[in-house]
Amino acid sequence: MNNNEKIEIIKKGTLEIINSEELNGKIEKKAPIAYTGYEPSGKIHLGHLITVIKLKQLQDIGFKIKILLADYHAYLNGKGTIEEIQELAEYNEKVFKGLGLSQDTEFIYGSSHQTKGEYADKVYKLSTLTTLKRAKRSMDQVSRHDENPKVGNVIYPLMQVVDMIFLNVDVALGGMEQRKIQMLSREILPKLGFEPPVCIHTPLLHGLDGDEKMSSSKGNFIAVDDEENVIKKRIKKSYCPIKIIEGNPIIEIAKYFIFPNQEKILIKRSEKFGGDLELNENELYDMYGSGELHPLDLKNVVSDFLIEYLKPVREYMSK
């Protein structure tokens, strides 16, 4: 596989690559490192799965994958005690393995290096080069809109940038909510004498309640290890406005998970409601947007797909 083919695989399903020219140079390396970080603050859900799918694609074309289980970041974000967070991180690690990442995947706990003197030294240096205004812009969305954010919320993005140094990152992968922190890394790492990573941004999945982001803290998610009855119940109750495509979480699940794996979907309906339908992606959008396809019919096919698609994870977690 040549570099152009590899870049096409990386581009598929991504919103942004900063930048493609640099990416070509990273691919030339013998074992380039791609990283993403996950805060162990809840269940691993479909929103996380979008980045995991991209990690698996990167792995398939020769990247070494490093996953940071950011336990100290979760602590700074007020997600529990260190002991509670580390227990959840261990559970999250098992789930990620169940999602099919190869055995070469390296899982790194933030606490394994974030207390070292060399790490702290770089955080201190970074704090002298970063304005408070710039650091606050890089905070997560909730903290950014908090009238009284904690100091830890400002330290958080600085630590994430230094993590990229310690993990020797060539490519930093994340959802669009990570963009501000990743852009900070590209601005500031050269000032510390380090090459900045190429940044790849994937779409955010809307929550099942229609919120702009699926989140374990909001309970608007489907966990990748949910039981069949839970998946059915959550999909059935989910927001799926008739004729609406944009911001519709059920349409997004079809877009990001079903159609990358199969060309068409079979929607089973009684003859009274028009009989069965076999639709490709564009046909689905057209029929749903016109109101010819009922939300419940769409929910049923999405629910059935997810139950089968996530079956290997349930089986792995039951071992």
C-alpha cells in the first residue's frame, strides 16, 4: 500500500487533518505513533467508538497505537477519587481490548508518568509560555462555560500537551471537542523544541436525547458493552424527529456505523405500511427526510444492527 492509499484511508470519516502534507512525512517513518486519550469517567460508548475505529484503521496501515487512560485528568475534572478513577480505567482498558485493537496496542495510565520531575518541569515551562486566556480557551466545554472554573481545569490542557512529548506522538487523534487543545500543542511544542503532532479530528456523535454530544455523565449514550435489552430500550426511547436528518442521533448511528460496514440496510415492515425496504445511504436520507420512513422503523433496524455489531464486545467482557 502506497502513501496516497494510506492517506485516503485516514481521511475517510474524518472532519479535519492538520495537516495532510505533514501526515505524509509521518507515514514515511518506520513505526509512527498515533495516540488518543480517554478520561476514565464513565462507560465506553458509541461516541468513543468513532475514534477507536480510526485507531484500528491507523493500526492496520502501520501505526503504533498508544491509548492514554488519563486518570489524573479525570481527577482534575472532579470525576472521583484517584482510587475510583483507576478502577474505572482498568475496566475501560478491558473494554478497549474487547473492541478489537491488536495486542500491540499500548495502554498508558497518566499517573505512570505525570508525577515525575521531568514531566512537572515541562508543565511549568509550558505554563510560562501560555496565557491564561489561551489556556481557558483550551478547557473542555463544560469548564469553559463555568463562571468559576477550578485551577485544575486550566492545568488540564497543559498536561495534555506534555503527554504528547512523553508518548513521542506523531499523530494526535480526537473528536472535534479536542481541537482547541490539539491546536495549543501545535502552537507551543515548537517553543519547547519538539515537533508538533499531526492532528486528526473525528465527528462528535449526538446524544440519544438530541444533546450535541453523547456523554456518559449525561446518560444519553449506548455503551459498547450494553446488553441487548438495554440497547433496544435506549434506542426505542431516543430522540429521532420525523423528517429531520441533521442532529438526529439515530441517523448518525446509521451513517457512522452501519454504512461503513454494509452498502444497504433492510428495513422490515408489514405490507400494511408498504412492505420491506432495502436502502443505500442516500436513499435512507431521502426517504426519512420526506417522511416516507417512520422513526420506529429506522430505530428497529439500527437497534438490530447494534446488537449484532457489539456482540463480540459483550462476549469478551463476559470472559
